[in-house]
Amino acid sequence: MFVVPALAVYVLVVIAPTLLTVWISFHRWAGAGPMEYVGIGNYRFMLRDPAFHRSFVTTMVILFVVGAITFTVAFVLTMLLQDMAGRRFVRAVVFFPSLLPGLVIAILWGFLFDPQGLVNHVLTLLGVDEPPLWLGADHLFSTVMAGKVWLSAGTYTVIFMAAADRIPRYFYEAADLDGASAVQRFRHVTVPLMSGVAGVCAVLWSISALKSFEFMLAFAGATGQLPPVSLWTFPLYSYATAFAADAAAGFGVASAAAVMTLALSLVLTILVRRVLAERTHVEY
């Protein structure tokens, strides 16, 4: 009985909207008025849409490439800060971007890499005659992906540092007695004992990557237009097909894209948990 109120709220704000989205994905609907049942027609339209193909590629790049870079940076920072003097202050500085909303970080990132921004000003002082147009078509994607790494690395660094602090020191003492090098200690002691936390972080990153929206939308500027298609992710594709002025697909295709995002999130979560369970069973 004590669970019923929380369960009722969860059904109302999570389960019911999810089931409604799945229902809408099988209909042609403009957001108002009657629905027309089209079966899997919305999914067929979505899978043939070049914009969806691009959003799929961008989402996968964020999920795997940006995720790998983010985790590598977080691991390196964790190792560097392990015995550093003033590690608490440095950890706070590294974590600071994660305290701000993603939209704020995106706006600040845009200011930094503006043609008249701080980055190009520093490059000019260093003797670069023509600094790159970081927000131009040639460099925009890389600039935004670097911003995603900067935004997220601090969070995972703090989590990894907390996990590393929980590793009993006698493991390292035993490794030292066996003559293990720093690399061997990291590979055979630190990594295995942090694998559980890394698995949880992988699930969190998967969900975050598949939901990337406001960070990309911020780079549309103040024009009220959508960002370039090269920055579209699944949520941005849903937004564009549902609310853009020239969208012909409507809410049906947008809902189909949302269902696709949900399905990928579930699959990735199950895979990571299964791999984590197998590693935990073997090692412990």
C-alpha cells in the first residue's frame, strides 16, 4: 500500500506517455484532429529519410566515439589526480562544467569558439594569421563534439575517483611486492576493481548520448532555426519532424523516432548489465 502512490505517479508520468507514444507511432497525426492508422508506414518513412540516417550517424558517434574519448579523459584525470597535492581543488575545477545546464555550456562554448572569441584571440597572439572558423561548416561538428567531452568528462572523473578511493590499499601493496609496474598496477588492479562502476557509467552515458538535444540545439544561434542536419540526433530529428514549420511527417514519425530511441536505450542497458554481470561473476 505504501508503494501505490509512487507507482501511480510513475504510471502517470512515464508508463502512460510511453504507451501513448508507441500508439501514435502507428498513426499519421498532425498533433491535433483525427488520427489515421498507417501501421509501420511511419517507420518506413523514417528509415528512408536521409535526415534520419544522418541523425543516426551523429547519435552513434556521440555514443561510441565521444563516449570513448570522454571515458579515456576521465580515467587519465583520475590517475593523475590520485596522489596529486590539492586534488580536491582540481577535482572541483574539473567537475565545474557538469554543474551548469548543458544549454549554458553550449552557449559558453559558442562564445569561446566564435570567430572573435577567446580561442581565436589566443591563436592570433601566438602568430596564427588566419584562425579556423570553428563554428563554420568544416569544423562545427568537431567543435560541438569537443564541447560534449568537456561537459561530461568532469562527472565521470569524480565518479571514477570515488571508485578508486574505495580500492583497498593492500591490493597495491601486494602488487608492489610482486614487482608490478605502474602500468601493470593500473591494468591488473585498478581497472578490474573499477569495472563495476565503469559499467554503471556506461549505462548512464548511453542514456545521456541517446538523449542529446539542448546542447546541439544551442548551436542554431538566435535565429530560431534548427541547427545544421550534421548536428541532428534522435531527439532533434523527433523535434524537427513534429514542430518544424516545413515538417510534413508530423507527430507519427516523431513518435517512431522516440520509440527507436527507447528501444536502443533498453538494448544497450541490457547488454552492459549482462557484460557487467559476467565480469563480476568471473572476477569475484
